[in-house]
Amino acid sequence: MAPAHNGNGKNGSKIPRHVAIIMDGNGRWAQARGLDRAEGHAEGARAVREAVETSTRLGIKYLTLYAFSVANWQRPRHEVEALMRLLIEFAKQERHDLRQNGIRVNVIGNLEDLPTATRHAVEELIEYTRDGDRMTLTLALSYGGRQDIVEAARSLAVRARAGLVLPEDIDETFFHRQMTTHSLPDVDLLIRTGGETRVSDFLLFESAYAELVFLPIMWPDFTAGRLLECIEVYNGKERRFGKTSEQVQGSGAVVVPHPFDPLDRPS
């Protein structure tokens, strides 16, 4: 399999292949302005649009957004309903621009958990943008990293019990193929807004070697400039994946943790 590749940006900077973002702080942004939390989510949609446009322009190949976690179902009903309506609006309003710009929409998590109207709108968006080859925009919906790992393990257990899989066949790559993230490479850069410094059950398996950047701003305040700042931080890190600094600098080669590469994976 071919190793993950990071493109080059201006001034020789490396562009991370896969950027994942925990979009935290919509509700607090609204409350600080005397608004309903749902209005914060609506404003956050603008930040999503800017993040997608900027990522596409920079040449980022995979952008994954934590849109709705499994735990988010515990939020007040009116807030959940507002988020589901926003997903429908996003699917309908952005579909033409996404396809025109070569952006393919993908979903991780359990799409079946969503209300029927929301699920259909997202499914139609996925189908409408399926031929995009410039960037993959993945929405994490009703997603939990632990749940994804457990369900993959359960799937393998069922297949092993049926004699379809031998224990010695299971390695990291084989395991990853059972997860809803199977079409994604490892995360290079994980960003979280909102001032919290935790990953909140997001891409636990896939972010094992990701660079983490935590921002003190709320998600509606996220701009193209902020994304560029995060990439600058990423460029300031030496990614060793277990090797020494001398080994990495001496080889002159791009080092990757392991060969997760959806472009080379059999369907």
C-alpha cells in the first residue's frame, strides 16, 4: 500500500492530508450573546462553510467534522430538533456548490439513528456528490469512537464464530475495515474549538498519531485564518511515529504510522 501523502502549500509548508475538527462552543457562543443555543448552531453553519471552502482551496483531501455525537441525543429536545433541521438545510443548500467543487460527502456513525427526513436528506446529499474527487467531507453523525470500535469487534466475533475469519488474520488494517471510518486514512491534524482539551470520543482509533490543536474560541468564531494557524502549528511538529528524531531527519522520507490508505484498499 502507498503511504499517506501530505501535499505542499505556500512557502513549502506541508498540508495535512486528513484534518478532523470537533466543532465545540455553538451553544455557549449564543448564550454569551443572550441568544438561544439553537441560534448558535445556525451561526456555526457559517463556520462550517468557511472551513470546507478553505480546506478545499488548500488542497486538504479529507475533512471530517464532528457534527453530532451519540452523547448529543441527551441534549434538550428542542436543541436536537434544531440540529436535525440544520442538517436538512445544509444538505439542500450546499449540495450544488459541493458537487461543483468536487467535494464528496461521506458519513460515519449510525445514520439510521437520525429522524427519517434528516436521514433522507443526508442520503440524497451523499448520492448527489458521490463523484467528487477533490476532497472528501465526512460528517460524523450519531457517532462515537468507542461504539465504532465495539461494533467492529462484534462484527469480527460473529464472522470468526462462523469460521469466516481466523484470529491470525486480524491486524490493525483488517480491524479498521470493519469500522464506519474504513474509507478514511489516519487523522493528521485534529482541531477542537471551545476551550476544552479533550477529544470526547472522536476518532479514537484513527487519531492515534494525530497532532492535536485546542483553540480557546467558540466554533462560530472559527475562520480561514484560524485554520491556517492550526496548519502552522502542525508544520512546527516533527512527526516521528515511534522513531527517533535522528532517524527521521536522516532518512529524509515521510514517515507514517501504518498503511491505512483507502485509495489502495479493495472495496
